Amino acid sequence: MRKRLVLSCFLLIPVATLGQGFGGRKKTIVLERKLPAAAKLPGSSFNVRVAAQNPQYKDVADKLQSVIETQLIRYNSDLSPSDDKPDATIAIRVLNYNLTQRAETDLTASLTHVGNNQQGRQQQPTSVRVTGNLAVTYQARTRGGATIDAAPFEVKYMQVFDQTSQTITKTKELFSKIPHPGRKPAADDDTPHTMGDVEELLVNRMAQRVAARLVTTDERVPVLLARGKLDSNNRYADAGQWTEFVENLEMMTPLPDVDDDAYRLYNIGVGNEALGYKAQSPTSARRYFEQAVLYYRKAGDANAKEKYFIEPVNRIEIALEHYKKLAAPAKAAPKASNKQGKGK
């Protein structure tokens, strides 16, 4: 049975972002995200095996196995799961899984109480920070045991929720909004979640990461653009003029406040990501993705409280891993040729 935490019975309302950033009326653009498979599965049958390093992770491991199978079939209908001599075996080991919640008190609210001579009144938590982490090792092998592809993967989740939550009364409405394989993703993460739903979200993200290594994925991904003083430049994104979009932001005088300027850096990351998807060569795409990761991380370092800076790093690292992997076989080709020669 899945372990339920206290917040499972509350409707979690994300704390709104104020001022410069994503608050208010959100600005969304859609990126055409097509990634070639980083490795080729032999044949048409496969078997997914997910083991848990810690018995406490077994529930998550079982769910991950099912969702990976679903994702592979979703993107390649010629594939089918099989337990009887499959052409390929995909072995996953769950190394770490944790989902935590921590009550936090808004310092501004506390100071207000002090100013109103309510020092003696015990301060109640004003929000709850929910964090999650899922780390695995992955390996795809042929029926004969040869390694097709292997890598360690990690996905993370972080969001701050308003503590003034109300008991869930519309369970069906809540669960209809949970991300599922094949469902169009939301542009942001404002959808209410129970703790169990956050677990499902982490499992889905990990499954997408594994499946994307083995099958070609083609998705329309809604992405947020930061607003405020950056609004005037966002028109270039609407027009698909990503080179101008990035160049203007790079030439723009950094915003005085470090937290505010983090959103300028984030938008530069979005622009480079978009250019990477449109690049005509793997080398060019990889260069843009490296810049996107760099700027997304700079944004996160400058403003660690912004939850929307986490998912873009997860998303773009998948693309970057693909192109690093695609470049590797060309260097290994001579060795493979020699081996084949010896085998004849």
C-alpha cells in the first residue's frame, strides 16, 4: 500500500509569485520538441525490470516499470512487452526515493505580528515546502547480454504550497488534473497535488527520461516565459524569432535586483532551448542546449526560491544527453569494425 503523508488530505495551493517573474497572467509559448532515440532497440519485443535497492522503494519501482512500458509503446507502436525471450531487456535499479514536506513561516508575516504587539502569539506556519527526489541506474541490453545503452538518471520536484489549505471535497476534479502518460502537459505546475500525486509525477518524469533514450519522441511542450520588464522582448518569441529574442536579452542591462535578473537569465535559457530544437545539425543543437543548461542554472543560483526554474533543467538535460550519446558511436565505430573483423 502506498504510504500517505499528512498532506494527502489537503488541497495544496501554490504560493503566488509577485512582481517580476511568472505571477499574474502567465505567458506561455509552445516548443516543438523532437528528439531522436539515443540508442536503437533490436527487434520488437522488450522486457522492463525495475528493482529497488531499498525494500521501501518497491512500490515506486513497480509503478515505474508499468509507466516505462506504456511510454515505449506510446512512441513506437511496433514495440511490445514480452517475458519470453525478449529482444531487449531494460534493467532499472531505484537507488533513492524520498518525498518530504516542511512547514515554513513567512518572515514578513511574523514581523507584522510583532509590529502589532502580538509578540506573545505563537506563529503558525504559513506555507509548506514539498520536495521530492528519484534516482536510478538504467541499462538496456540485447538478448545476448550486450549493452545497448546505460546511464544514471535523477529527477527532482520542489514546490511551496499555501498552508491555508482546505480539505479536498472534489476528489474526482483533483485527480482529473494529475499528469498521466500521453496527456498534454500543463504549461506550469499550478495544478493542486496530494503527496501521492507528487510521487506519480516523479515516476512519470523518470519514465519519460528512460523511454526517450530508446524511442524517438515528438512533443509539443508548453513553456513559461518570464514577464514584467521582459514583456516587450517576448514578442520575438511569439514570432518565432529566437535569435533576436536571445540577442536582445544578452545586450539588455541586467536588472538591479539579483532575484529579478534571474528571470532575464531564465528567458535566455528558453531562447537557447528553442534554437536547439530548430538546429540543422547535432553539433549546433548540442551547443544551444549547453547554453540553455548554463542559463537555467544561473537563474536557479540567482533565485533559488523560484520553483519554475527546476523543471527546465530536467527537460533540457534530457536533450543534451541525447546529443552527447548520438556523438559517441561515431568515435567508437572503428573499434566495432575491428571486432566484427575478428569474428569473421
